[in-house]
Amino acid sequence: MFSGFSASLFRVKGSAREHKVDFVELFFDLVFVYAITQTTHLLIASPGLAGVYRFFLILLSVWWVWVFTAWVTNWLDPQKVPVKLLLFALMFAGMLMAIAIPHAFDQAAWLFAASYLFMQLGRTLFMCLASRRERPAVHGTFVRMALWFGLSAALWIGGAAADGSARLLWWSAAVLVEYTSAMVSFHIPLLERFTGLVPSRSGDWDISGEHMAERCGLLVIIALGESLLVSGSTFAGLDWSPATVKAFVSAFVATVAMWWIYFNLAVEHANEEIAAAENTGAVGRLVYTYVHLLIIAGIVVVAAADEFVLAHPSGHTPARVVWAAIGGAVLYLGGNLLFKWLIFRSHPRSHYVGILLLLLLIPGGLFLPPLALGVLSSAILVLVGVWETVAVTAARRSETAVR
């Protein structure tokens, strides 16, 4: 494997494969959609504020592993054997991490922390070796990244060794360090002063915008597909009463509406916009590293709410289900709104109105049965998708008529 470092492992600029998402990347993504889905067990098992916090903490961690690997395979060519082997090793560790997630804060803490650190540090050190001769700017970034991950590793290990609320504090600090490091471009003033290492700049991250856009889009569609599979599996194990049938149809319609809002108008043109951007690294960091986290979180939270509504369509709606059904949809629409504003500088009114209607539904949702809440939140998502489609189609016709 290591003999492969003598040859370039990077994608060839200008080649037909520069922007291509490889099958092994999709194979890798399946493991991480499973890991993301596993986070819903934390939300369902402990729905209070502490449970919600643990859910988001683990989701942030899982997302961080996936998105950093997406950046690495944006540069490296997955057709090269060492890169393939790296991805397979990360997949195995990702499976172990996903298995540990439901019990990450009790008996599986060490398994979660160890598999997480293996992926973050192992992938980063691999990139340091692969880039040391060919891409000095990228190499400097990954050297800094390895040092930042070394700092967070101490916090992850300290958390695994601690108990209860102390573990939560240790791991919160670890996630904070990692997200902060990216926000400051892995800047380490003392290292740069005494070694002469040039500070990392987003302009040096010569990523393929088309590849990053397609990779995130494929993760979104796999996550939506996983939501459908969970809904179908839950429905198949229930008595098919009129209420459960309506709940299943509502969940299906909501998932289709979420697909429509993200894919029908935005994604294809987003590929073109990011490819034409002057600083693709900065755009990729903001839009695909941070904003898409909101979109994925929205899908996961809505799926958790749908699972409850399917199992309990009648009776009283617990506050946690109201917050999940509405909060998940708000996260999803908010993420899409930011995505479209940052890429197209557009402000779809439909998204603002959809978020407002969802928030207005909160007081009444506490008194509605779960099925009614699910149907209304699904209807709002459908309204947003239809409204945006009609508005954009009319605008394009108007532009064509003017020309």
C-alpha cells in the first residue's frame, strides 16, 4: 500500500475523471447514511433536552468524518489502489462507529471514540503523506489539521474515560475544537512563526466544485431514501388501519416534497455556479461543509417524527414529537434557504412562508393528534415545493420573453 505514495494519488486536472463521483465513494457513503440514521435512536430513546443535545453532538461528529472524507476524495483519485484501501478501512471503522452510536454515552463509549479517532487521524495522516511532494499548500493544511485533531483526540479519550455528564462535557469540547479549527482555516500561529509554514488559505483548496456538489447531493438523496426505507419497514410491521395508512402516505409525501425542494430546481444549477466561482474552496467550505449539515439534520429529525407518528397516529401528541416534526422541517427549509442564497443569491419567498407556517403550527400541534400534525407539516412542505416551482417557472418564462 505505502509503495503507492511514490506515484501521484491525486485526480488529474482537466481529465474526464476530475469531477466524477466514483462507485467506491457511493459505497462509502452508504455506511455513513447508516451512521446518520443510527443517531435517531439517541433522539427516540432520550427525547428530553439532554437527549436532543446528545443527538446533535453525535450527528455533528458523524457529519465531520463524512465531510472531511468527501474533501479528501475531491483531491485523491479513488481509482488508485491505496485510496481504495483507505476508503475500505474507513468504512470498516465507520461501521464500528455506527454500531456504537446508540450506546455511545454508556457501554460503547470507547468503541465510538476509538473508531472516530482512527478515521479522523488515519485519513489526515494518509493525506499528509500523499500530498507532501505534489501539493505543498494542501500538505501544509493537513499537517495543521493533524495537530488540531491531535488536540481533540485527547478530549475524545478523556471523555471515553469519564462517566455521565463529564463525558458529555469532554466530547462537547472535542467537537468545539474541531469545528473551530476549520473556521480559522487550521491556523496555528506559533507553528507558522517558527517553521515558516505558510498560513492556510481557502484559495489554495483547489477543489472540484462539481464533484463536491454532486457528492453532497448524492448523500442527501441516499438519506431521503433511507427515510423511506425506515417508514416502509415500520409500516410493514403495523396493523394496516386507516390511521396507519394515512400516516404512511403522509410520511411518503413529506419525503418526496423534501426531494423536490432540494433537487428539482437547485442542484443542477448549483454545480454550474460553484464551478464558475473564483474561490471554490471558500464556497465549498461554507455551503457544503456547514450548510448541508442543516439539510441532513432536518431529514434525520423529520424521519424520527415520522416513525413515531406511524407507530402512534392517534391520541395525544407529546411535545417532543411536535418539536421533531416541526423543528426537522424548519431545519430542512432553513438549510435549503441558506444554500440557495449563498449559491444563487436568491431568497425564495416560499421557504420563508413555509418556515413561518411551521412555527405557527407549534401551539396547535400540542393539541392535535400525531396524524393531523404529520399531515399538516407534510402539506406545508408540499406547498413550499409547488410555490417555488411555479415562481421559478414563471420567472424563466418572463426572462425568455424579454430576450
